[in-house]
Amino acid sequence: MSGESVSFWILALVSVFASIMMIVSKNPVRSALNLVITFLCVAGFYILLSAQFLAAVQIIVYAGAIMVLFLFVIMLLNLGAPEALIEKGSLQKPVAVGLGIFFVVLIISSQAILSLPQAVGRPSVTQYQGTVEAIGLSLFDPRQPWLFPFEITSILLLVAVIGAIVMAKRKV
Amino acid sequence: MAITTQHYLILSAILFTIGVIGVLIKRNPIVIFMCIELMLNAVNLSFVALGRHYGQINGQMYVIFALAVAAAEVSVGLGIIVAIFRSRETIDINEVNLMKF
């Protein structure tokens, strides 16, 4: 087995296990820490897929900023106690798990995954594709369609900042 | 056995499904948000894998924008949760049914 397959299988096992532990554990703080492990594994997958810049951004934004926000809100609302929100035994859980297994079987057995069409023509050199240089050149290239969405993203973030402040304010 | 794009797509499907199950069975909206983040990550993974499969950089571009949208969504959603907790003293997803019907 090559190094790539060894890393892939280790990361896959760890990420699936951590995500299952995330939805199984009762304590939201434990869920958040398991989600951090999953995010780090996804960053490892990005490195395996030669998307180095995305791996760094994944760790900084997801495992750093977003998870700090989650943990901050959990601690602020004091939901750390496991008995705060206890799920009652009902039909909801087995039905959800059964539908989920049906869903994943449906996706895996789909024609799009089983017979993935190959690339038309020669793919360009891929190992330099995930660097900051390549992504920046593609992002700010006027011939590519990414410049305008990039500018719109700034407005989206501005609206999110204003919305978060308005939501969290005590009284208008 | 070499790792192909199908492996990544199947793993992405599994992670997405775990996120869907979490959204269906959890009653804590913060954990539901985490499951949504997991689903976004699974889709991002399949974007990057398919982008490498076709030798294109566009998959990684989509991931960058999805990441920005996810950051905005989390900040606003957690603000809404804090506001609901302030006004109702609970965030149990079955109690907060203001917009249900």
C-alpha cells in the first residue's frame, strides 16, 4: 500500500468515527471537539488532494474561528450539562438512522459514482493547483467568472456582521 | 489498491449522511448547526475531489465561496440562537415552534 492509501484509510476511519461520536454524544462540548477532529481530517484530505491552501484555510476558518464561536455560544448559554436537553425515546431516532442508511446506499449505488466519466482531454498539471499562487491567479483573473462573486462575498460578510450584531443586541 | 475519486465521493456521501442523521435526531440547535457544518464539509470534500479528477481548479474555487457562506451562516445562526435563548430561556428545538405552522 502506498503512503497515500494508508493516509486516506486512517483519515477516513478517524473522520467517520469522530463524526458518529459527534451525533452520539449527549454533551454539546464533546460534540464540538469531535467536530474539530473531523475538520482536521478533512484538512488532511485536502492535502492528499493537493489543495494545500484550502487545507490551511480549513484549519484556520473551520477548526479555528467557527469552532471557537460554537464553543463560546455553548459556554455562554451554559448548555454544557448533559441533562439539559435529553432526547426522549421515540420512533424518531431509528427512523432517521434507517432513512440515512437508505440514503447513503442510494448515493453510493448511483450511476454518477459507479461510472464516473473521465476528463475530456488532458488534465493540466495538478500538483501545483492548490497553491496560493494558482488560486489567487484564478480568483482575480478577469477572464474567469470568480472575480464578481468574490466582491459579492464581501457584501455577504458585511451583512452577516451587521445581522449578528443586531440579533445579539439586547434591546433595539 | 490505489485511492480513486470514487473513494472520496463515497466518503463524502457517508459524512453527509451522518450530518443528515444528526440533524434529524438531535434536539439541541447548536448541535444541529454542527451537523450542518459537517454536511457542508462533506460537499466541499467532493468538490475538491472532483476538481482534481477533472484537473480543474474550479472545484477549489467553489469551496472557498462555500467557506465564506458557511462562516456568515454560523455567525448569524448563533446570533439567532442567543436571541431565542434570551427571550424564551430554552433552545429545545421542540419548544421553539414559533414559525412551525
